[in-house]
Amino acid sequence: MLHQPGKFHTLLEVDREVMESVFYDLKDKRKNVFLDPSKEIIDKYVTNIKDPIIIVPLITEAPTQRVNEVHTITIEKMLVDIFCDPDLFAAYQGTEMIRIYETALEKYHINEPKMLRYANRRSKKPEIQKIISKAKNNI
């Protein structure tokens, strides 16, 4: 990225069936926890507080990986999510998103079939293909 965001948030993706349980458990331990917030809630509250935790549903068949006994996302999922969730990732839109794609494609091994499978799952495959193509042309 050219511009680094000044605020950060923790995004916790969990199975839809346990979202509320996770929310209430975290809410007992910490404030600033949000359960699948709408754009309005994000704009009014989430962006104005320090270190919010946002709980959202994990998309089925999302590409994940295990790193040191922790399930986390893959770079392919991250790239697709930045495009598909502009409210959650507002700081990464527009030319910043293209720059992120360019840098990722240039510096990392991106499994494009995996990425496009996930983009298709999110009904955004053609749009992601265009962004990949544009980013590759700029490299």
C-alpha cells in the first residue's frame, strides 16, 4: 500500500452457527466487539474506536490454512475479501486495492485457481479476473 491506515481492526470469521456465542463470550471480556455490523454501524461506531473486534460469518469453502496451530486465511482469500467487502475494507479500495494486488502478484505465489474458485463462491469471479488482469498489466 502507498497509504498506511492509521487504525486497525480485528476481523474474526467464524461459522454462522456460533457467531452469537463468540460475540457474547468476547463481549464479556472486552468492549468494542461488533457482530456482523452493517455499513451504517461501521461508519458511525467501528471506524471511530480503537482496536475493534468485528465478528463476521466465515464463507463456506473459504481458503484457509493452519499456521502454528492457528487457523487463518490465505492471501487468496484476503485479496478477494478486500474487493467483496468494501465496507469492512474501506481503506483498501480504489487505487490502493490495485496496488495491493500488484504487490501481492509480484512478491508472492498466488494460487489463482484457488482465488478464482473463492471469488466464484462470492459471485465475483469476473470482477476479480479483471482486477488480476489490470494488476498484471501494471507490473
